[in-house]
Amino acid sequence: MKELLKSLIQAETTVEKGELTAAEVISAEFRRSGIDSKIDCWDQARANIVAHIKSTGRKAGLLFACHLDVVGPGEASWKHPAFTAVESNGKIYGRGSVDMKGGTTAAVTAIRQIVDSDIELQGDIIFSAVAGEETDSVGAKRFVDDKDWLPELTGVVIPEPTDFEVVTAHRGMLWLKVITKGKAAHSSAPQLGVNAINSMRLILNELESYEIKVEPHKLLGDCSMSINTITGGKAMNVVPDKCSIGIDIRTLPGQDHQAIIADLQKISGKLSTDNEQFEAEVSVQRQVRSMETDCNCDFVKDFCYVVGTDQTKAVGYTTDGPYFATIGSPVVIFGPGKPRLCHKPDEYIDIADLEKAVEHYKNIILKFLT
């Protein structure tokens, strides 16, 4: 198990490198238990992997839905290089150890142990690990677009790091880009140009007082908005003809993304009416819907019983869960690792948590599929 996780970390599945190497590592691991898998590869190094362990078919199946990709290591220094997968003091360090190669390793290991035990399954196990969860969810979209082959499912388990809390709801995500356009001129005669940064200042002033109209959610609280990137200008002696900002909005179940986009377009239109030199456009960079699984449904109640809790949780971050929810089965997010370590230098997972996760996933399989 530890060697599998180390190999997955060393695969370095950033957006630049792709996921194919990690998919091949998992495929080889499954073959050790005689489990066939299929790798869906595109653009040379992008990849999903799927394994389907068939059963008697008397019960609905169970899908473990993972992702292969990781965010980059960033510019901060690491105690151990990000992709060397160092084991030290009962921990394995490396980018992706928590998010989410630890959970993926535990799921693969649990499935192998179930298969090796020759237990007769009454429902199928489906394992998937997809590309691009950190960027555009391209892998999850490809998987659910080709879902007709799937058997009936009793539920979906996403082994993201939750520190073994059962997560049934999370906010959605709407990333918007606003571009203001101007007219370039020499900075010694700025009156001959239109400064796009000045135009963006007008947008920023409007956004200071803008409130997204939505009722707080009983579990997830308020919708949030944060302006997280800004770029503009090419040289100190040129009036900038373009400026852009990136806005990260976290949305609630039932919230209309299009209404938020329309609000920003109205703000832009108002500024354009007031100032004939003002020009701006709003575009969607990425959007993922929120997710909410009924915490009183049988699957969630049985799941909680198996893992020894009577509590579920809602979180503010986003996963591929909303895409897998379109399959029509309840989705639960549950896995090893501390969420606070995600996307940070010196990311690590406790080996004891990996072992605990394997036991949980085996018990979940036995509960629902035997």
C-alpha cells in the first residue's frame, strides 16, 4: 500500500504532465489481483482509468470515484521535494498525498483485498480515477457522458480527504473573468488613450457594494465572492488597453449561476451608459454546481452506521461530486487525510490513516455488496 502511494505521488500528475502515468500505476496494481481495467487516454497524457468488478448482480453496485490530478507544488520551499514521496515518522510526504492519492490508494487496496479474499459479491464494484478535478473536471465529464454502461448503483463514494467525516453537501463554484478594454497610447500623452486599469477601477468600486441575492443555506451558510487575480498593462510607458480580474464565487444548492452573470453584465452596462469610453466583457472560466445528498436517505444512514458516526457534514470547498450525482445515485464524500493540508507545502498523510481508510472501505463494500 505504501509503495502504491509513493508511486502515485512520483507520477507527478500536474496539468502540465497529465495523468497517464498514474493511471498505468493503478492498472498494474489491479492486475496483481487479476482485475482488468480500462484506461481512457486523450491529448497524449490526459487519462481516466476505470475498473469494473462484476458480481452476481442481485444487489445494486457501488462506485468509488477518485481523481488522479494534483495542483502544482507552488513556489514555496518544501522540507522534502514535492514529488519524491518521502516516508518519515509514520507519514508519507508529497504533493497529492492527501488530495487525493491517499484516498485513491486506500480504495484500490481495499478493492484488491476484497477480490483476493474470494468473497462472493452480490453487487458490482466500479472504481474510477479521473483527470482534471483541480482545473476543469474534464475527466468526470467524460466519465458521466459515457455512463450508460454502468449497472444500477446503490451509491457513490468519493475518497477525498475529509479526516473521516461524512460529507453530504458542498458549495458550488463559479469562476468569472471580467476584462476591461481601453486604447493604448504613449504614457507621456495619456489623454490620447483610454486606460483599461482606470476602467477596471470602476468595476471594482461597484463590486465593493454588490451583494449576491440568495437566502443562506441551512448547512452551507452564505454564498461568497472573492476577487483573486488582476492583470493589466504591458510596459511602464504605455497606457494599458486591457485589464482583467478573476472572481471566485462559491454558490449554494438551487442557486442560479446565470443570475449572477447577468448581475455583472448589468453593472458593466450601467458603467458603459455613464461613460462612453468604458468597455468591458464578462465570461465564465469554470463552473461546478453545488452538491447536496439527502442525509436521511438509506444509503447515507447505512454508510454512517458502517463508519461509526451519526453525523454528516457540509463543507465550503468543491469536488467532482456534482458530476457523479448526475448518475442518479446518492453521493458521499469520505476519506483519509486532513483537508487543511490540501494544496500546501509539505503535504503529508499519516500511514495509520491510510490503514484505517482501507478497513473502512472494505467494511463499506461488505455492507452494501454482500
